[in-house]
Amino acid sequence: MTGTFVGMPAFPTAAREALADTQLRHNLAHATGVIRGKRAAVVGEVENWEDLRLAGAAVKDRALRDLDEQLVRLEESLTARGAVVHWARDAEEANRIVIDVARAHAVDEVVKVKSMVTQEIGLNEALEAAGVAAWETDLAELIVQLGGDLPSHILVPAIHRNRAEIREIFLRRMGEVGRPAPDDLTDEPAVLAGAAREHLREKFLRARMAVSGANFAIADTGTLVVVESEGNGRMCLTLPEVLVSIVGIEKVVPSWAELDPLIRLLPRSSTGERMNPYTSTWTGISPGDGPQEVHVVLLDNGRTRALADDVGRQALRCIRCSACLNVCPVYERTGGHAYGSVYPGPIGAILNPLLKGTGDPQTDSLPYASSLCGACFEACPVRIDIPEVLVHLRSKVVDSHREDRIPKPEAIAFRGAAWAFADERRLGRLEKLSGVAGKVLRRRSPVVGRIPGPGAAWTDARDLPAPPTESFREWWNRTDGGKADG
Amino acid sequence: MASARDEILGRIRTALRDVEPDAEPVLSPPGARVPEALGLIDHFAERVADYRATVVHCAPDGLATAVAAALPVGSRVVVPAGLPEAVLAGITHPVRDDGLTASELDLVDAVVTCARVGIAETGTIVLDHEPDQGRRAITLVPDLHVCVVRADQVVPDVPDAFPLLDPVRPLTWISGPSATSDIELDRVEGVHGPRHLYVIVVGSAPSR
Amino acid sequence: MVTCVNDAMFPGTGQAVVRLLRRLGVEVDFPQAQTCCGQPMVNTGYLDEAVPAVRAFTRAFEGYDAIVTPSGSCAGSARHQHQIVAKRSGDVGLVAAVAETSPRTYELTEFLVDVLGVTDVGAYFPHSVTYHPTCHSLRMLGVADRPTRLLQAVRGLRLVDLPKAEECCGFGGTFALKNSDTSVAMGTDKARHVRSTDAEVLVAGDNSCLMHIGGMLGRGRAGVRVMHLAEILAATEDQPAEVAR
């Protein structure tokens, strides 16, 4: 029912297809434009926003700097409050834990809170294979799931769909999996949201087991935190008898008080609100209130690999707000699918290689999917220097090919550049050649039009100025630094 | 074979060989100041109303009347076991929550509760689900949530709320009715949680 | 530092910087040993290949009070990337040399406003101009409003606001080749915004970005010329700017 990112082409190819989809580009430009404006307004009203960013980054760094101790404390406090703590090295292990809990309670369906980590590990597909239906309950996730589609944004997975497309998906698919959409469904967002409410309510009321992620996990107290808008999260966290929460090990916050800056940063960066409608916190089991069996799965799945990278580990500070996606000029044009992962956009371009390692052509193309404009770093509430990490990961990709028996043309070109730039006399000789070419070309036109070969990547869409007949260096030497210039 | 726990902790220790821990907790930057022209309570009321919630202000002796006015005539109203008499007085036929099932709650029109903290800057009310607020489910399933906040429970900003909250209790931070921006990032109020939030602020702000 | 791109492709920009700085009483030299800041290699992931360029940079600029360059991108590279390259090389001498040159490297407008303390450089340019703040000058260096303050002080110049000015033009070095389609999509939007201003001239502080936007404008047969900021600031009644490109 859901699509898969497996086998996606490298970014430039996927981007080319996305760029050709004018409807998609229109949907994205509209949506990212709206959210940028909202974010700018609510961030602008916080006087000490930069101090908050520093504090948010410091809290996450402090948790990461002795992550082993933090996790052990988290485990202790959770266990003391009645939760069962599991550890999972990878996706398969985490999925198996969830399936085992489902089997122990003989459930054939679970309701799900929107969670990036369960998408990362492919939990829905694993549950389906085990005969358990997983119902996404966040509106955008529902749209994606019903549409047999892939998420394209961290916060708004269906950002690539407009209202008319959503109406069509609801009309066509809701009836097949539960309460159908009303026949008179319009494409008004309020009406569509109402249809989702009716469709999901029966599932909420009967579900015996829920699966969630967590935005934060407080080591000192064992408190998990889910930040949401629609109340679907509260439904899942409150009504079923059994709750399984899958928590990436980087979600730890050392103490309750240190959650404060993060709670202030996240909604303004994410939905552009002063505060999101609902934040739920729970600590193990609360007698007489909510699920009376609570499991927490602490997941690695590549996070320790990212932690071992001294430049890249800052990416583990990410609180999944998606501000970097919304301000990214590349994301705005290509959308999320081109990144071939549940983590798209600038953060995805660093997180995927950090979690998976380099070596796969699709993953290796991601650090290059950026013009390094720096808008992402500026917007990031926990100050992840994404351009710095992108450049660092590019060097890892290049280094992984240093032993190739047949080097790539690009590698040969850069070796040549290294040779030329080592000494100005070598560079000067090349410039003389360029000057000769310039004299020839400028006889025809001051610009170069379409040319074949590697230069086509430039000249297919842009003119190239013809080289000047004299380089600056030649001018300086001819005119004694301009002093003898006519 | 090593357990997943030992293996993950081992990988972390290897990854962090070059890193020294930070013993000192990070101090939070101060929160926003209350606009002087408005004052704390009006600032709170304005920010709650920004989310398209209804906000009214009443004196302590007008509480029952205010509660009654918040509830449409003939509403089926669930209340937590510990709801104060002064609030209860405004409800004609309260259904006291004694562990109603989710389906039973779905047949109820409204819920009336107290709160633990109000946060002015963000227009947030926080429930800690003490007996005057009840189980989490009762403020979730009904479509109208009437929440009584005492003026002396309102604080300026989020950092002022943290020390007042006990994380060991379940907490629900509520900022307006449920909402979504999932369709073209157009904000729509009213999805799964209560579609209507009605906040009654009782009394006046203590002089600070 | 004239930069390799300006040296080979846009000598007029370097000449303008020399004229401008001399007019302001600065003693200008062009150390012959300079080649490239190394950014193209670093930003593509070829750190080892950047070492010779960084070494040439430190050798060329040793002993000068200030290293001034008409490129936010190259200044950013010298300030933020040279140390990464030096450390990678394992050459402690190079690390020490970079620690000397990096902090003395200025983008042209930083040097004019912060070091020389001028915003009115005595320029004359009777044209309507729209300004594109390049990403590296804006976000990597934080030059903020220095370029627009300089432009506003130019006599005869009418500065027109560029819509979505702070959005990247899509050049991005080898990004323009590796992700040519996306780069062109970004450039197309930038060119559209430039045309919408009806300005005669698009100005920026980096010729690489201008080469990209100018290439898009040229292909669109738009009548907007592109010029480096230095060429406008160097222009006077006696020595008017060449507005050919």
C-alpha cells in the first residue's frame, strides 16, 4: 500500500523529474512560502532568539557528550516508573520488538502517532507483513498512506499534494479501509479535516495498541514528550491499553528543566506558532490514566555511526522541526522525494550519509544536493552548521574513491587544478591559452552559446562569457600595476 | 553474543573517546516580559484567543454563571471527580467521570476542568491531571473543553512554568483547539482533539 | 587577492578594485604568487587537492596588512575553510601560516566600511541598479547592509529593491554542473525577479554568481547588464564604468 524509497535514483536524476512537474513546483512554492512567513513572524517576536538557539544546541550537545550515561539513567528512571525498556541495534530488531508486543496482545491493528523514526525503520511494512495493520493518524500521514505515496516533508509529509488531490484520495480510498468519506466532500481544508476526524475516530475508539515516537526523552525523570497539533497523538497516547514508543537514542535531554529552551524553539521553527496545540508528556505508567502497559524501544540504527563523526555528530542535535527544508531553495524546487529518504531537505542530505555511511551512489549524491547557500544553518533552531557538514561529507565521498583503479574524470580534473594552483607560473601559462581562445571566440560574440561535452552542463541553459583577451595578471604586468595604463 | 544494550553502549563509548562530558546543566535564557500596557492576564487572554479559543474573564463569585454560559443548553457534560463546588455549581447535569470508556466519552458533548498553569506569552494552559482536571481522556474525546484557570495560576512565559510542573505526573499542554496545517499549510482549527476550547479566567492577577 | 575567476575571466573587476583602493589612499599590491583560494576543491570534497592552493595563498600574502578580495565567497573560504585544509594536511607550518592570513582577509565591502571607515567612496554611476546579496557574503561573512550603504552613497545611482533578494541564485560552484537542472531552476527564478525590477544593472559582490545569473539573463534576451560592485564603486565622472557585459 505504501511506496518505498528503495531503489531511488541519485539526486540529480530524481530532481530532474521533480522539476519537470509544474503542479508539484507550484504546490511546494506556495506551501514553503506560507510557512516561511509564519516562522519569520513568530521568531522575530522573540528578543533573545539567538540565546535560545545557543541554549538549545548546548542542551542537545550536553546529552550527546555522555550519551551512554544519559541512556543508562533514562532506562533506570523509565523502569522505576513501570515502563519496559528495549534496546534495538537496527531497524529489524526494533520492528521485531513491536511485532512481539502486538502478538503478545493478539492485536491485528495499531494506531500510530506521526513519527519519523518508525518511517525510517519501515515499521508499517514490517507490521503488515506480520499481519498487523498500522493506521497512520496524522492528517498528512493519512493522506500519504491512503495515496500509496511517499512522505516528502518532515512536518507535512503530504506537502506535495494540494487540496484537490487530497479530496480525490479521500473519496477513492477511505471506504476501502474504514469509514468512507462523505459523498458531498469538498476540497475545503476544514471539510477535509472533518472527514479525517470521522474516518479515524472509530479506529481511535477501538484500538488496543498504539505506536509512537518521541520528540524528547528526559533522562532524569524517564519522561517522554510528544509535540503535535491535531490531537491524534493524544488519542494514541491515552486511549489504548498498550503503548510502544520508539525513541532514537539521540532524543535524550538530560533534565526536565533543560527541556525548556527546546520547547520554546520547536513550535516557532516548525509550524510557525508560538506553541503547538498539544504537547503530551508521560512518565512510564500513570495508574488509572492512559495505557497500563508501556514499552520504550531505544534505537541505534546508525546513530552511533553519526556520533563517531566529529564534524557530523552535530546533526544528532536535530529536533526534526523542518525549518531547514522550508527555507531551502533546492528543496523548494525539487520537493522531498528527490532525496530518496524519509529525511529530505538539507538535514536529510547530511543525516542519511551520517546514518548509513558513504558508498551507495544515491546516498553519496545527497551531500552535493546543495548550493551551500547557508539558509538552513541560519534557520536551524539548534545551530546545526549544515553547510559545514555537507562539505565535510563531500570530502568523505571523495576519500572513499581515492583508491579507485580508474579515477572519475572529476578527480582527474581536480588533481590538475591542484597542480596548476600550486604555482602561479603554471596558472599563468593556462591563462595565456585561455586568452588565445578568448581572442578567437570574441571575434564572433562576447558570449559563448551552447557547446558540447562537459561544458554543456553549463551552456545548455546559460550563456558563458568568452574569456577576455588579457588576464588581470597580464594587465598588471604590462601596465606596472595599472600605473602605466592608458 | 553481546546484548543490544551492551553493544549500543559500547559503540557510544567508542564514538565518544575524544569527548569530555559536560557536568553543568544548561541554563535557560529568560522568557519574554509581559507587555506593560496589557498586564499579565490580558496578555494571556489575548494570546489564548489568538488560537481562536474563546476566553472570558470573571470574578470569583461569578464563576458558576460563567461556566453555565460556556455550555450550550442541554449539553451532556463530563466532569472530573475533584472539580471544585464553585465550578460544579454552573453545570446542570454533570456526569462524574468514574472510568468512562472512550466510546462512552464519545457520547458526551463537553468537559469542564480546572488547570495547573497558564502561560501568557504562548497562550498555553497546562493540565497535570490532578483530581480537579481528571484523566487525560476526558479532556480529549468530548468536542468542547471548558477550562477554568485562576488568575494566580498564570505565569509570563514557558520558563516560569517549568518549575511549577512535576514531570512525573502526565502533563498536557494545550494551546487552543486542535488544529492542522497539513493541507497546503492552511491552518484549520478542529481535528481530533476538542474543536472548541473555552477558557474562563477567574479573579485578578496578584500584585507582583 | 583578485581571485582566479576574476584573474582569468573578469580582469575589469580586479582593475576596478585597484583604481578604487588607490583613490581611497590605499597602497595596493598584487602578489604574483597568488593562484586560487582553494574553494572549488574544498566545496567539491577534494581537500587534499586544495592544499597546494592554500599553501600558495599563505606564501603570496605573507606580511601584508590586509588581504582584500572582491568576492564574498573567496573571502569566506580563506576565513572559514583554510584552517580545515591546513589541519588535514598535517603540516603544522601551514596551520600557523593560515592562522596569520585568515583573520586578515576581507571581502571588499568589509574592508571599505570596517577598516577604511568609508561608505561614500566618491563614485558616480547614473543608472538604476538592483543588488543581489550573494549567499556567502550575506550568511557566511555577514556583510549585512555594507554593500547597500556603499551603493546608496553613489551619486546618480538609483537603487531598486530586488524581490526575494536573499534567496540563492543557484550557482553554488560545482553545484551548477553537478545539479545543473536545479541550479538552472533557481537561476531562472532569480533572473525573473531581476527583470521584474526594470533596473538597468544587476550588481553583486561575486562574479561567479553574476556569471550564472548573467548567463540566464543573456539566454532570456533580457536587457539587464550585470556588473560587479567594485566596478560601480570605482566609476567616477572622469572615469565612467564600462557597462559592456
